[in-house]
Amino acid sequence: MRTRGLFFWLAMIPGLVASERVQLGDERFSVIVETPLTDWIGERGPRFETTAAVVSVKVKGREFLAPGGLADEFNPKWISPPGFDRANPGEPFLKVGVGVLLRKSSWRYFFGHFYVVERLAEVERLTGLGEGVIGFRQRCDSLLGWAYEYEKTYAVDARRRELTIRYRMRNTGADTFVIETYNHNWFAFAAPDEGKAHRLEAPFELEEGLSVPGSLTEPIYRMAEQSTIASANRVRLSHATDGRWVEFNGDFAVSRFALAVDATSFSPEVFGRWTLAEGAEATWSRTYRFGTEPEDKL
């Protein structure tokens, strides 16, 4: 009964289309991108931006990602989506990257709630980007003063085992809004009982509570409003016995840092924040390098 109701709910969402998977790279370094992410709404709610996500990264056949992969989200909790605070229960607001949603109640916005989707933003594939690159454009107007144009591209360098995600967000509406965004980074290097062997390193000192747990008895989520300059936005996650590692960096200042760990994944999350007035535009990028053998630290 619950499943039947879920399918009915999904069928009622305007603009819902089936997703596809696109492979970039080669047999040495393979990256699979799923697009659009409208299929995810049934499982995760209208949360992650719907253009695309990386769902698999393999180096010489070895997988680096847990289910969920490298998925982006805007305004998950601490900064409300545009229009949410003005909306009454049952009235619309803009979830950047998703579309127009309806406020459920007087409670504050929370990413885990299944808000009703009034209208999904449409996703358009970009063309003429060259080999090893795929990109998307999304536009959405809430008709309430908040609107945007958003682009995202994935570029793969198989020789360097490198993935770069580039973003562009432009405020095409009349009202100023604030975006805070992160990539969930669902990495999976080893079995849960080997969690103590994970190492998380950065050129800045992580705040207390963000250290790697010595043992995992239940899922954890730790967050700190830990800001740092763009030149220090670099993180390395490695596993002492497994050998796999990933280094990722951004060209933007960090607004907060979070760590989510459960039995299947290890997720360091780096947030950036921008205030966009009418006509203003922000660009930023995230670059990932992957390896299967220990290398020098950052």
C-alpha cells in the first residue's frame, strides 16, 4: 500500500522524467554520471539538485563511491531556501536545483522532509563541450521574485585520474538570495569494521568533534561552522590498509565543514556560501583525484 501510494505521488510531479547513465573516461579511470536525478525524489525527497550526480568512480576496476555518490545540494538546513521564510504553510518557495516546492508547516526548513513538488525545474543537456566533458543547464522562476539560471559541467582527465566539477549560478530574479551548497561525497573504501583505519587530513586544523571515529557503533553526523580561505580548501581521505585515497579541493572559501559516517560510507562535506543580488553570478569548482596506492600527503 505504501509503495502504491509512492508511485502515485511520483506520477503527479510535473516534469518528472526517467534518468540515464553516461560514462566518461576509460578502463583505467571510469566515471559514471546519472542524469537527471528526478528518480531520486521518491527515495530521498526533493533534496538534491536534479541536474546530475556522479554515481560511480573506478580506478582499474576498483569502486570508490557508495550509493548516492557525488551529489550536490543547496540550502539543506542552516540557511533557508529562497522564499521559505515568507511562505505560509501550503504556499510555494524555491528550492534551488530542484524547483518550486510547498511549505508543509510552520517548522523551519529541513532537507529530510518530503515537501510537495509544485513544479520541477527542467534540465537541459549542454552541447559542444568536447571529449570527456558533459554539462547541464537548469532554469527556474518561482514567479515570486526568486529565479535562477544554473550550469554544471563534469570534466574527466583519465591519465591523471581526475574529475573536475564546475558550477555557475546566476540570479535572474528581482530578489536577493543566499545559496549555501555542498557535495555529499559518499565515499566507500573499506568494510565498516575497518573504519578505524580511515585518515582525514586537511591543511587547516579540524575543529573538535570532526576527527575520525575509532569505532562505529551507530551512524554519526558532525558539523562545524568552520570557515577557511579558498587556498586552504583541500582535503584528503585515505585508508591505511585498503590503499585507496581521494584528494579533493575547491576554489572557494569554506563556510562550514561536516562529517557523516555510517556502515557503508564515509562522507566529508565542504560547504561554500554566496549572496546573489539581482543579476549577480557566482562560479566555483571542485576537483577530485583518486588513487589505489599511498602517495605523499597534501
